[in-house]
Amino acid sequence: MSHRPPNPSGRVTSAKIVIAGGFGVGKTTLVGSVSEITPLTTEAIMTSAGVGVDDTRQVPGKTTTTVAMDFGRISIDRDLILYLFGTPGQTRFWFMWDELVRGAIGAVVLVDTRRLADCFAAIDFFEHRRLPYLVAINCFDGMQYHDPQDVRDALAISSDVPVVACDARNRESTKHVLISLVEYVLTMRRTRAVAPA
């Protein structure tokens, strides 16, 4: 059994992460798979009012949808806690995104390679606000694997933006995505700190 050394400062750092992406891509699943608390979800049953508005052809078994946000928490280390805020995917709920990203250090844009166009709005949103983000390719059962570089090229994003594969249902996989985002944000901040004014 390994023992961690005590945290000399006794301080705990917390950070806010936003989980975004298109409708039905797995945002609620991602938050739920990794959260160490029972996640708060605002899932509502999809009704006939959404017919013709929400495209469920690629997610035929989907019966609920997030109407406000998902919330979860994970302790990455003894002195780092991440608070996760999942956004709703449909365009009619995008007015909430400005509030959800307030105070966030970065974002995960979750993508389904069958519907890459669905994540363009999230990427544009974070780039416009200069909020660091990474792209996480959600690998579902039976999904064809796509090389991260091919996805980067298809999305036309900068070469420094991380693109990683994950399984939103798997805690360790999702945790790896969050750690990758935190490392990317820290690297960006260090680079800005040493850059000449």
C-alpha cells in the first residue's frame, strides 16, 4: 500500500471545467461516469414537441435530454478538485452557455465522428472566448476508430489543441481526458507567463 506525502500547504485548489458538444454525444454520460458524487442532471423526457427539432436518427434509443446542465465533481489529487458542468446540446438552450462557462479554466468538446458538424458551434464558442479546450472523440460500441489527426484535420483546429480518444462511459478514460485538459491549460498559462510582452 502506497502512502502519499502530506500536502505541505494544506490548500485545496478547485477548478471549473465545461463539457460541451452536440446533441446526444455523451456529455451527461461523461459527467456521470467520473463524478465522485451523485451527479446533478437536468434530464427531461423528450416529447413530441421535439419532433422535427431534435435529430435523433443517429441516437435512436435516446429518450431524455439535458435542458439546463449536468454537474459533477472529481478529486484528481488530494489538492485538486474539478467541478464539471455539462452543457445542453440543442441550439435552443445555447443562451445558457455564457453563464455556464463563467469562471471555467477550460472545456472538453466531446465529439461523435458520425456527426462531426455538431461540434463546430462549441469549438467556435470557445475559440471566440479564448477559453482553452480539447477535443475528445467519444468511442461508442462498434464505432469505427478514427485517428485523432484525421479528426483534427476535419475540424480544422490548431495543432496545439489536444485531440484524444475516450469512452465517456469509462471512469478511467474520462479521468484521462480531464487530466489532459488540466495539463494543457497549465502549459498554456506557463507559456503566456514567459512570453515577451
